[in-house]
Amino acid sequence: MTVDTVEHVVIDRKRVGSLALLQEFWSYFRENRGAVVGLAVFILTCFLALFADVIAPYSPTEQFRDALLAPPAWQDGGSARFLLGTDAVGRDLLSRLLHGARYSLFIGCIVVSLSLVVGILIGLVAGFVGGATDTLIMRLMDIILAFPSLLLALALVAILGPSLTNAMIAIALVQQPHYVRLTRASVLAEKTKDYVTAARVAGVGPLRLMFRTILPNCMAPLIVQAALSFSNAILDAAALGFLGMGAQPPTPEWGTMLAESREFILRAWWVVTFPGLAILITVLSINLMGDGLRDALDPRLKRS
Amino acid sequence: MLRFLLGRLSLLIPTFIGITIAAFSFIRLLPGDPILVMAGERSVSPERHAELMRQFGFDRPLWQQYVEYLANALSGDLGRSLVTKRPVFDEFMTLFPATLELSLCAILLAIVIGIPAGSIAAVKRGSASDHLVMGSALVGFSMPIFWWGLLLIILFSGVLQWTPVSGRISLVYFFPPVTGFMLIDSLLSGQKGAFASAVSHLILPTIVLGTIPLAVIARQTRSAMLEVLSEDYVRTARAKGLGPSRVIGIHALRNAMIPVITTVGLQVGTLLAGAILTESIFSWPGIGKWMVDSIFRRDYPSVQGGLLLIAAMVMIVNLIVDLLYGVINPRIRHAR
């Protein structure tokens, strides 16, 4: 059966290009059941985040003074009014979690795009130009990587001031060396191949050579890394929020919510449990997807 | 071997200089007047301001400041904490054993569980136990450990009341630090119950800090084992009639360990980053909590010194891992 699909795809690719490539990708991706589940959960999270305004029963900042620390609906004393209970100042936990999904996904998107674009640019230059420029860039990246990521992000936020924007900038800066290294390594591997030489001989300029000829062939590891750093960005931003150095209260960011609920852990388990569970589920779904992406994009596994 | 060693060392020097520049820049990158930033809400008289400017050397050219900073740093002088007025290096060294003890226990836990779990998953590939191990590893890998710590506190300290919530040892025990490791010191003190108290304080932080390395090691062991198990020499070993435990334990595991050892070494950064969160949750008096507290207290000389020492430490451990890798795997040593 697999033989059939492979042949079919090869012919198709010639005929319709990117659409067939996507089909080929999907046929590998869906073989990994975990990845499909991850994708489904991720799409659901995106949906909930997009329509949080409509789905959430209350505003994330509305305080119900008559229901402080109300337990979830299924527990004694809980009511259907607040499905997941309320926090210490009477805000509906479910509404806050739904709006929090927006922050986490937004953080992931911004951090990944920022570090991906900057990382690819620097990596392309390092691999393409070589020589002293390359050495200088790679030593700089070594320096960034010598610091534990969270510590460096913390120090950067200390410089920039605690806020969500600064946390995202700090995390992007900390993650970008990984993209530089990956891009540079693939560029070095691709640079000496015949198709690049052919393009060069045909008179293709350096910019086009970098972006149109070489870069598309370096994308597979970068996409896998993007999935990994998307989940890392969410975790790190939540960690910064938890330490009081990320999003500031009353923002319904999950890490910040956890920090606010710390003093109630022994009295109200739900205010601690649900925000963390939301982080775990989101990060887990992205990591599952990342594993699937790696399997589908890794050419070594494809041939076997 | 010597050339290999020198090659690696020569790569290290520019990185080290870069780290010192990064730590040096830290205070100078703070927006606004550095003295006022460090003073925070406290007011500073003009005389005190000038004195502090001189003390920190902010009134001299930047390169002079850096050269002096580097010279001082190399002789172990990293300035004084603004809060305790003690040398930053001494502060760091007093707190470091607590972090080291916690990190060692965490990585030990990760190795002791991760390597067997990963091996079992590889040998029984596709079985229920493989799925269980890999599923748990992925959950562990995705875990927000600060939340994981809180959950464990709710369960074991809150509901079951088995373990204490914070600190390294119960306050009723007091003895002078000998090694700085609470487990050893409590034994040396000979006080009844001290060791048990130290252990009960250590259990939860160890689990929390060990979770991510455990997941990474289990995954790495599995993939390394799978690769080795498909090698010809394993087939040969099986063909000549060796039992499965010998084939897996001696032939496969030993070779699979090479990439795993690197992974263990590379967890140092993860451990130190995790220590920041773990120590904050459990009020563990180590360098992770100290760094966070210093940032909040605007004790910037401490933050600066801590950044330098931690980065230097990560660098040295990575070098040791690199060298060990060369010792275990001759192919690396002789390449180039």
C-alpha cells in the first residue's frame, strides 16, 4: 500500500506542485496518531481563543463579590453559574482560562515569528558569507547559549522592565540562536551541492541564491524547531509570569494566574489546578504535533 | 588527545570573554542612571551619588571599566551585594551547595529511572509499555514544572501531610555546615531525625527538578537503543547464541550510552533554569531563588555576578562533557 501511495505522490508532485507536496506531507503526518490528536487539540485551542468573547460566560475581569473562591460546579457548594469555580476576587475561572488561551497562542506566534525570521537571516548570512563574519556570529550565539534560557530571559526582563511585550522580546532573543545554528548548518550542507553551483553559474545574484535557491531546501529542520520553540515560548512566558516578571495582573495569562493563586493552594485546589492544566494541554498538543512534523519531514525516515 | 583538548579550550576563551562582556553590560544596559535605578525608591543625596559613581567606576571610560571588571572577576572579586554588603562571590558560594545538592539528586533520579525506562521502551518497541513510557515522557517534557511543584505540594504536603512545604531541613535542627550538603551534614551532626528531615525536605524538589531531564533522558535512551539494536554486531551477538539480557545489557546498552551521556551533560542548563523555578516554589535557599530575589530587590551587582558565575559554570560543564565524549568515543577525538 505504501509503495502505491509513494509512486502516486511522486507523479502528482510533478503535476500540481505545492498542493501535492502538502498531500504527501499529510499522508505521512496522519500515520502518527498522537500528532493528529495534538493537531485536533491545537485547532480546538485556537478556536476557543478566537471566540473567547462569545464562548466565555463572563468578562475575564468581572468580579462577583458574592462568590469568592466558589468551587467548581461538580463539587459541594459549587453551582452551574461558575463551571470551574471562581478565584480569590470572584472572577470566573473558565472565562479567564478562555481569554488566557489568547495570550499563550499570541505569545507563541510572536516569539516564533520573531526568532525564526531573525534567526534565519543571521544564519543565512553566517553560512553564506563564511569566514570572519561566520566565526563572529557563531561565537555570539555560543555566548547566548551559555546562559540558561530562563535566567537570561529573566535578566533581560530586569533590564527592559516586567511586561508581556518585554517577556516576549526576551524569550525570542534567547531562542533565536537555535535557528541560527540550524540554518547555518543546512546552508553549509546545501551550498556545495550541484544545483547551487548551477544557479551560480547561470548568473543568479547572491540574494536570490540565498532566499530562493538555498533557503527552501533548509526549511524542514526549521519547521520542526519552530514547533518546539512555540511550546517552549508558552512555557517560558508562563514561567516569567509565574515569577512576576511577565504579564502583570489582572491579565488572565495562565502563568500570572498561577502566581496569583499560590497563596490559596491548600484552600482552593481549583484556582491552581486549572491554569496549569491549560498550559500542560496546550504545550503537550504542540509537542505531539512537533513529533509528527519531524516524522513527516525527516527524509531519512521517509525512505525506509 | 592534547590537540583535541587545546582545540576545545581555544574555542572557550572567546566565549568566556563574551560572557564577561555580557555580565559587564548588564548594569550599564539598565535604562536611566544606574545608581538611581539600583537605589529604587530610596533617595540618594548628591554626595552619596558621586561616591557611588566612583565606587562603581561609572565616571571612567567604558573600556577602563571593563578591563578593571575583568581583572577583578578573574581574581574572584565580583563586587558587593547592595543588600547584605557581603562579597557577591561569597554569597554565591554559600548558597551554591544547596543548588548543587538538589541538582545532583534530580539528575540522579532522572538517570536511575530514565535509562531503564528508555531501554525497556526500545526493546519492547510498539508494546503497551513503550507507549506508556513515551507518553509519560512527552507529558513530562511538556510539564510547566512550577505548576507540577504546586500540585505535588497540594497532594503530599496538603492532603497527605507527608512532606514539608519549604526549606532544606526542619528548624529544630541546627548544626554548622561542613560540606554544605544537607544530607551529609545532617548525618555528620549525629542528631536524631536530622537526616530523615533533610530527606523529606528534598524529595518533592528533586522530583520537580528531575522531571524534564528524566523525560529527555528516557526519550534519548530509547532512540539511541533503537539505533544500536539494529546494528550488525547486535545481530551477530544474538546469532552466536547470547541470551537477551547479555545482548541488551552488554552489547547494546554500552554503545547506546554514548549519546545518552552527552544528553545528561547538556541537562546542566535545564537544571539551572529549572532550579530558578523549583527553588522559588519550595523556598529552597539556593542560587536560583537568590537570583530571582536579587532581581526583585534590585541588587544588581548580585545579579551581574550570578550571571557570570552561572554561565561560566555551564561552559565548564559543557567542556567536561565534550572531553568525556572524546574519551568514550575515539572517533570524535581523532576526527580532524
